[in-house]
Amino acid sequence: MTTQGNLLLRTPPPLQSLLMSLGSGLRYRRRFGAVFSSAMGQLEANERLSRRELLFKQRALTHRLLSDAMVHVAFFRRMESRTDDLATWPVLEKGTIRNAPEEFLSDRWPKRSLVRSETSGTTGSPLSVYCTEDAYQWEMAFRWRHRAWAGIPFGARGAYLSGHLVAPHTRTRPPFWVFDGAENRLLLSSYHLNADNLPAYVSELAKFGPEFIHGYPSSLLLVAQAALNSPRRPRPRAVFAASETLLAHQRAIIEEAFGCKVYVWYGQTEMTVNIVECERGSLHAREDYGVLETSPDGGAIGTGLRNHAMPFIRYWTGDAIKLDGGECECRRPFGLVRSIEGRMEDYVVTPNGSRIGRLDHLLKGVTGVVEAQILQDDPSAVLLRIVRDQDYSMETEEAIRREALIRMGSQVRLDFDYVESIPRGPGGKFRFVVSNVPGSSVEVERRSVAADFAEPR
């Protein structure tokens, strides 16, 4: 958790928006500078290319990336067979990078100049990712260019339900959100979503009037269910679902509640693959972002083309993707994807009825965790199963406890179980959260949940 994040949680609500806006304003040029503006224009132009022209551009970007990595990145410099034929390069597992991250950093940039991000991924295994400021601005450009597909211009008013820590777990009354004036966005807590609070979320969203809403499907679903029972609903122009698999029943409820289309955004902190949904409902793999390959069993292997500071080349993402042939009616030149499988988790249910999705934040920034899994049989307790390595320490455990307290509250006891391995489910799939608590499953029928979040009389 960042210093600003800690300060924000300790700041009285009337001053939180000011603090958030000041911090965001300081980072604004790093996210949306000259490279971002140029990239937005290039991405729009790429959408008008022929497929042949697009793949030629992808090959040129790939050649540049591989040539650079062979000279400046220690791991790739030591490869026995060094060619510019991507298919001959080894497939990289996350563990290989996690065990020796310095081996994957380019010697062209000092580490202190890079932008650092944290991920735990679908296996609950944390990883630090570094990129240049230019690559970071390219990432922002890809995100805003996708929003343009839904008619959302850069700088439009947005609301986010995607794991931001903006309210302490002890808060029982609104606000459970904070306004960021620098980026014109409302950041809403994903950790206070219970029957008592959901009407307030709907009311605030309707008052704020976002042009778009972005969030985890599990969080969006809960707010959408509450909105269906509200006399005043927010009416965005689009909703963007990310970080989890969007199920058919979730899409139907969210679209009905908000009166607009839901667009899928698929990406990773590692910045290897970008799959986005168009207005026609097709999933497109942006070949100007990365190279997407699939293994015989459908495993997604990605090569990010923009981040030369820590290149992820033929990286095993942990998700399963089915490719599709043909063309989309939208006429964009990108290859089609039939489906994305992975990132399905149960909710963690707290004693006050809050349902928390996407709890991989507990592991971001910690060391010594090979992989982890959350198990829950009772709302008052959570078991964290961990496979550790030699870097794990009591300081690591305490750091995880602090993050759990911030997100789940003191009423939920956190226990640790250190194991040699974590079993996989059917088909070898890994689930980060496994819960047997009633109401924890994301795969629920609409009728069984609608009554749970009706506004109190």
C-alpha cells in the first residue's frame, strides 16, 4: 500500500477528494504526456489499416523488441539460440521471472527511472513489473482508445469499482468513494458492498452522472442488482468490465440496470496481451499491442511489444483463450477471439454481509510467496494457503495481515496454512478464492439475489 493510500484512509472525508486530486495531478503528465497524445493518434490510424498492413507493423515491432532484448536483457542475452524468429524463443513461466527479476530488466534504463506496478495474477503469485514512462503512456492510450470505441472521449467523467482503497474498513456510513478532480473520476470502494450500503452507491453514481463505469464484474453486478430496485439509476453511455471473467448473467443484469452496453477489457499488469470488445460484441486481440499465441490446450502466451525495459516475451499468462476466424462487421483489422477463460473467483463474505471480489491485492508488493489461495467456510474467518520460498519471513506475514485488515476488517480472522503445493480443480484450473459461504458464488441466478439488495422501506 502506498504512502498516499495510507494518508488517504486517515484523512477526514471532506478532505479526501482534495488529497486524491493533488496526488493524481502530480502523476498526470507521467500518464498523459506527449507520448500518450501521439499514441492515441497512431492507434486510431492502425484501426484503418488492412490486416496485411497491421501484421507487417506487428512484425516490425516484434523484430525491434527481440533485437533489443538480445543485447540489453541478461536472461535473453544468454540464450543459446538467439534469432529474431519469435517461435524459436522459450515460453516463460511467471516463476522464472519472479525468481530472478533483475535478469529481465534492460540495462538501457536505471531502475529508479522506471514505473513500477505489482501483480499477483491468477495464481496468487506476486510479481513486480517495471516499464518506461513511454510504455506507461502507451498503456493509457490503449485504454482510452478502447473507450473511444464506445463513443467515450478522453477525459470523460468516469466511475471506477476496481479495488481502490478509498475508505477505511471501519466506516459504516457514506462516503465509500472519493472524487479525483485531476482525472475527472469517482473512485468507489469495492470493500463495502453490502445490503445496507448499496443504495448509497447507486444514489451517488446517479448524482455523479458518469459517462462510463469501469470495474470488476463481481462488484459491478452487486451495484447493478441494487440499481434495479432503485427509482433513480445512473445512466452511463458504456460499462467496461475488467480483471475477471464476465459471465453471461452478469452482463445481462448490468446492461439492464444501467441501460447501456458492457464492453470487455482484457489485459495484464505484465502488458503482454490486450483483448477488447467492440460495439458489435466481438472480441478483438490488438496486434499493435502484443503477439498472442495459444498452446495446443488453449493456454494464452503473450509477447508485449511496447515495454522494452522489462520485456515479457512468450509469457505464459495462465488464462485460456479460444481464437476465432473471420472478420467483424466493425471492419477493424484485428484478429478475433471466441472466448477468454480464467480469473473466476468466489466472493469473500464478511460478517456484515459485504461481498468482496478480487482480493489478490493482499499479495501485491510482498516477497517470498510462490502462490496462494484463499479458503472460506465461515464469514468470520479466512484461511490463506501459501506456498513460500526462502525469501518469505514473518515480516511478509505481517504485511499480508495489514492488507487483509484494511480490506476485510477486524471481524474477519485471518489464518495461515503453509503448504508444499496448491491443488488444481477440474482441467487443471486454479481458483484464487474458494468459498463455501452462502452467497459467495458469482454464478448465481438472478432471482436468488434480486431480493437481497432491495432498498429498505
